[in-house]
Amino acid sequence: WDLAASERHKALYLDAEHEDGYLRDKCVFSPDIDIWDTRAATVRYDNGMIMSYSLNNYAPFEGYRVGFVGTQGRLDLFVHEHAYVSAAGGKLALEGGAKHVNLRAFPLFEKPYDVEIEKGRGGHGGGDSRLLDDCFLPRRKADPLGRAAGGLDGARSILVGIAARRSIEWGRPVRIDELVKFH
């Protein structure tokens, strides 16, 4: 793939190498590259729920799959997104908008069916803008399910990832309350 063959790709990638120091030379073995390409974690919550998480940075598409298993069946979400693209001056911007979204329910002992979901604008199916609104704007509408996340929820979320990193470094499971105390 010749990035210089397209003015758009040249401007976005090659001409921007001085901005972030990332050289698109296709060498994944450079000693300067210290990002983990693959990671996985198993998280056990205090209420007994278990989460399995896996991330592959080299996947051939941008997106995610989420599955929930409960007492009444399974719910699977598959989101295929546009890669996040941005450029100086706002010339290029595909902010991770969804290309394809599928939510499928698998009720126990019944036929599976697709669930229609509201389409949002921007990254994560519109979730990014909703999250920012919930955090920084006054409440505009009722939230009977307690869906809106705040700063404390964000801290707890990132602490799961921090605990996973510490678990690898320390060679053992790590509890969140070893890292920080919530009062």
C-alpha cells in the first residue's frame, strides 16, 4: 500500500510524521514500539459477576463485540466502525462512526432475533457524545435506569485497566482497593 500515491493519505499519514513521531515504515520490531498488541483480562466483581476482556490492536477491522449472558439468555452486540481519522485544519474527520451495527438476542429455548437500536452520530455509536453530555451538561432528561455515567464511574472504569497492568507486573490478581480507596 503506497501512502504517497494518494494526496489524502499522504497528507494524513506521511506529512504528519513529524507531529507524533510515528514513522509509517511498516517495521513492527522497532525498539521504540512498546505498545502491547494483544491483551486479555478476566475481572471478578464483588457481586460475583465475571467479565472477560480481549483486545487485539492488529485486527483487520475497527470495532468491537460485546456479549452478555444472563438468566434469560444471551445478548450479542457487534459494531464495525470506520477507523478514527483526523487531520489538522479539520480537512479529514471520520470520528469512528459505525459502518455496521447488529444487536442480537438469544432467549433461552426460543428463536434468536435482531434488536433495533437507535443510531447515534460519532464514535461508539453516538455513545461518546452521550457520555460527554452526561458528564458535563446539566441533566436534560430522566434517567430511570441509572445509565448516565459520571466522573467516579470513569475512574472506576480506568482502574480496571490499571489493575490488569499491575496484575501482569506483580504476577498475581490485583484488587481495585489495593490501588485506591473510595470513601
